[in-house]
Amino acid sequence: MIKKQLIMEKALELFAKQGFESTSVQQITDQCGISKGAFYLSFKSKDELIITLIDHFMMEITSDIDHIVKNSNNDQLLYDFYYATYHYFYKHLDFAKMFMKEQTQTFNKEFMLKMRHYDKLHEKTILTMIERLYGEEVKYTKYDLIYCIKGFMKMYGELFLFKSVPVDFYLLAESLVEKTNILAKHMTVSFISEEHKKLVDLGMHEAVTKEQIIEMIDQKVEEMEESVEKESLILLKEQLLVTTPSLAIIKGLLENIRNHPHCKWIAYLLRDFYKSNT
């Protein structure tokens, strides 16, 4: 296992048991069987490690949900969206609890900016889903509907995050699909206008450049062991460098990497990049 991945996995185990504040770098290195010097070659500090872990999980859920929204059938889309989101956080329950706790307690500016960034990406995905499902029917209420969906997810998520209530995720997803459809079809008074939304989002959507994606690919290729995913990243970089890329080849290569936990974000960025440039 790559040393950086090992540190992340062992640190997460300790954070789940003890919390962020109570876990020292020494405990992490002892758990990994490495020196402190080796730790600091991968991470400048414990704070950087925490931010990297949060990045990893948020990139994974963001890219997974984006893929569902772009590929599920309309009849199943809303259900798949709710179920996959809740199931992901339940699967990583210890991290989700720590993550929510950190959100309420931290004053770390970098953390807060990152969470704002991922929140805006999440809203973008929800908007894509809403427009695909309801079209002109929600032309004037779609931004209100975004916040309604986010409110549903937060409130019902608290059942298993903080109250340890047994949850039937199939039933929960069905229930929220019904509620969302009722709102979409019958809501008539809009509070959030398109102009208001633009002001709220001002400066939050900076497009990732081709050069930045290539830099990310180079970094991942250097970190990864030989695998189909690593070879696919190399080929994806080649497609980025040619004048006329093959979208069919790119689509196949993205399928090769989209389920790899350390490649999902690159798959997400490339899907968005080619959508914007075709």
C-alpha cells in the first residue's frame, strides 16, 4: 500500500475512536509503523491530513452522485439520488459523525472554504437533476426546490448520524421522492430568484483548467501502483493533449477509473470538462 494511503486509513481509524483533537501525530505514526519524518514527507501537519481526508470523502460522494444524476433513468433518478447519498454516509458513519462535528466546531478558514466549495458543487448536481426531471414545470421555483432537497437530506440524516435510530433506507428514499415530487408539482411561490442565486454563488464556480487536470493526473500516476486505473489515467492525459480527442475512448477510460476511490475526482472533473467543451 502507498504510504500516504496507509497514513490516511490508520489515521481515520484513530480519529473514529478518539476524535481529531485527541489523536496525536505520534499515535498515527505508531499505528502505521513509520517515523514522524516519514509522516511529514506526506503531510505538513495533522490539519493538512484532516483536510486531505475530508477532500477524499467529499470528492468520492460528489463524483458518485454526479454520475448517478447523469446516468440513472428518470423514473429511478430521484430515488437513486436519495438512497445513494444516505447509504454512502451510513457506510462511512464514523467519518460522517466526525465530519459533522468538525463543521460545527472548526474556525479553520481552509476547511470552511472547502465545505462551501463542495456545497456549491452539490447544489449544481441537484439543479441538473431538478431540470432534467421537471423541466419548465419548475422554471420559477427550482432554486427553492434545491434548498428544500438539501433540508430534507440534512434533517433526515440526523436520525442515524446523531440519534442512532434504525433506518430503512429504501423506505426513506421512497418517502423523500414522494415529498419532493409534491413540492415540485405544487409549489407556486418562489423566494429565491435566479438573480438572487447568482449573487449568493458569486465567485464560487471557478472552472478547473485542462492544465490543472493534467497536473492532478500526473500526481495520481506517480502515487499509484501498476493497474488498469493507472494505465487509463495515462491514456486520458494523452486525450487531453491531442487536438481532436475521441469521446468514445474517453467514455470507456472514465468507466475504468470512476469506481477507484483515488480516481473518482478526476473522472468527475473530466466529465464536467468535456461537457463544457463539446
